[in-house]
Amino acid sequence: MNVTVANTPSVPVPTLDARALALLVLGMLALGAFMAHRRS
């Protein structure tokens, strides 16, 4: 799984905001998967 985040073309959103949003989404997905895994 190769995700290129640093090489993306410039977007209207500031890089810091985009990074924080991506980290937040990934963190929530990881947390959800972790909880689901522990529940079973």
C-alpha cells in the first residue's frame, strides 16, 4: 500500500490542515478497527 501524501500537487487547503484532517480520519478508523477487533 503506497500512499503518496507529500508528492500531491498543491491544494487550496493549507498543508497543515489537510495533514491534521487525514491523521484524524486515520486515527478514527484505526480506533474503530481496534475496538471492533477487541470486541470479537
